[in-house]
Amino acid sequence: MNIFRMTVAQHHRLHDHLFDGSGLEAIAVGLCGRGSSPGRELLTVHEIVEIPHEECQRLTDSIQWPTRRLRDLLARAKAEGLAVFKIHSHPGGYRQFSALDDASDQELFSAVGFKVAGEHLSAVMLPDGEIFGRRMDGSAERAVIDRVSVIGDEVRIWPIIEAAMGAKDFDVRHRQAFGDRTINLLSTLTIAIVGISGTGSPTAEMLARLGVGRLILIDPDMVEAKNLNRIWGARRAHVKAKLNKARMMKAHIEAMGLGTIVEILDDRIDTPEGIAMLSTCDFAFGCVDSVEGRDALNRIATFYTLPYIDMGVRLDADGSGGVSSISAGVHYLQPGGSSLKSRGVYSDAELYAEYLKRTDPDFYQDQVRRGYIHGVSVDRPAVISINTAVAAAAVNEMLARLHPFRTAPNGNFALQKLLFTHGRIALRPDGPADTELANFVGRGDSSPLLMSPRMERAA
């Protein structure tokens, strides 16, 4: 599958330039990051350069434009391993590449390929914002773009699946609730779940029963006796066999017989394999307690323009056999917006402490004793009913982004704070953009990994 992604801000910027009200064609160029996993190739918008209208010869069905602004991008593309893209408008709504487009692309990308190796992108935007495209390798069309995604408060995906693919025997009532288009879309999606434990296991179960086509399950840990109170599908035999959690859940989902393809990684997410597997997914769920895992997921979502939902549960014991507070957070994070760190979920100091504890435990203990760093949080109580409620809220959050069904705008739901002890839900909109990550939106593959020396050392 060939995928092209951008943020909603990038899409709005392109649409404003390509459709200026004149009814004439317009054009923009730019740079794309790359990502790949077996059977899937990704290009994601990293930088946009609008070609000024006054520099072009514009008609309703063609455009001639100077390439000097594009030439300025070629050196960067070559040095940083980026792809070049060109996108122009079809004001009349013509839904395919024209013969003039074919000739123009052959000439342009032949020259681009001479300077920058690899495949590049030609795309067309229609008046309603829909985009279609193709990958170009020199003067030749390499492949049609199979999926275009725009990530914002809603996740828009083209081509739109209108015709029913045929109801399965288990999804008829899902179709009654969400319609053929959404259920058909789910059957084509690849969704990653990082952390297959208290919240990750019910998330995987729900997504499989919703008919999601492919799940990527990532977890390095084994099933333990202490997990049996909350991991769906886990059995005492798995503890005795020291079975990996992701592997256990794969077998559990495949035993359902609902057709979901399951792939696993029994390793950390901040590895080259984990990053590659996640990069080309359509959606990601973070179900981890670790600060390092959350930081890696937020960076991956930014670099590869991936919508990401994070779950966190907090149960504070009262010291007398009960709990004093039960709460949870469901965060929807979109590239170019705020991050878990900018929302205050964790700090750089906590990230450093956790990294140090994992990589140099003796030095970590010394730093704690000296008071230079605070100790990493220990495990808290965990309850299956709370974890499952949080997972359900997260899955419904994904559905709301794909199929907006709420009476309030999705923008109000960047954070849902589930306050179980108070019996209410507090909502928060997205906050200011994380300025540290903003420059990496759509950057794609990079060295060091995710521009993080910490991850490069770990690899």
C-alpha cells in the first residue's frame, strides 16, 4: 500500500493557495518525509513552498510554472533523504491525471530523479479538498497512491469507500450504528497498540470485534501472575509458559475467527523495528506507563504524521486497603499540536530519570541518594473494570475522529479526564503547540532515530 499523509493545517494551507477563487490552476511544491514497513510505503508532507500565482501562466486546465524555487529544495532533499512533491489543482474537478499532467510529470521528475535518488510524488487536489496522487521514479509512474490521510480534529481518508464491501455475519449492527462507509474503512485500517496489558488488551479486543483489518501489537514483556486480574485473554497456562503478551493476544484474536490480521513485535517501541512498524499505521494507541514509551510514541506520531491516542490510569491507595482517588486520562494527539510533555503528563527530568534507571541502574541509585534526581514511580493498583472503561473511551474517541458523531466539536476533546471518584468527565481542548517537536512534523525517517540521541544509543 502507498500512503500520503499531511496535517489539517498543511491541507488548509495548500487548499487556500490552490483554490484562490479565480478558477485557474495553481501549484505548490515541497518536501516529504519517508517511512516504510513490509508492504507499505509512506510519504508525509514536511515542508511546503507555494509557487506565486503571478509567476505562472495559468489556465482552467493547465499551468506553466518556473522551477527555480523547486531547485532550491533539491540539495536539502538529497542531504536529508527527503522526497520531492508537486501538487496542483484541478478547478473543474477532473478526477484523474490528464495527458498534459503526464507529460509535465515525466519532464519534471526525470530532472528531479537525476539530482535526488528515490521515488517522489505528484498529486492533484480537487475543489472539495480530496487529493489523489502517484509515486514517480524518474520519468516513470511507479505506483498509484492508495490512501491519502489528513490528520486533524477529524481524520479524513481518501478514496472514500461508499459501496458496501459486503456485511460480515458479525458486523451488521455496527453498520446500523456507523454506516457502511465507516465499517468498510475500519476493515482497511492498520492500527497499532503499544502495550498489551490492562488497557491495551481490551483495546485490541474491541478493535478486532469492530472489524479492524490489521492490528500491530507491541510489547516486550511476558504474562505474569499479577497480570491475570486485568489482561483480557490471559490464562494461568500463559504465565507458566512465560508467553509474551503480544504473542498471547495475537493467538487470542486469531481464535475469534473474525479475519483481523495480527502482527506483533516482542520488543520496545523505541527500536528501529518498532518505529518502522508504527510509521505506516493509520492510527496508534499508547497503553504504556513508561515515560520513555510515551515520549517515543509522541515523537513517532509527529515524525510520521500519525494520529495517536494515549491512555493513562491512576489509582492511589489510601494505605488502609482502599483507594483515595481513581482517575484516568484519554489524550488525542495530532502532529503539530501539543504533546504529552507540553500537556504536563511528564517532564524532561522524569524522562531522564527513567532512561538512567534502565541503562545505568547503579548510577541511577547514586543520583537518587544524592538528591539529584527523583525516583521513578512504582507500580500502582490496577483494576480491570477501570482499565476497560478507559479503553472503551479511547476506542470511541478514535471512532469519533473517523466518523464525527458528537454534538460538540471534536476540538473540545483533546483530553478527556475521567474522574471516577467524582463521577464526572472533564474535557480540555488542545493547548499550544510543542515548539520542540513542531519542526519535525512529517520529517519521516531520520538519523539519529527520531532526531533523538537517546534512541540512537538504544538502537
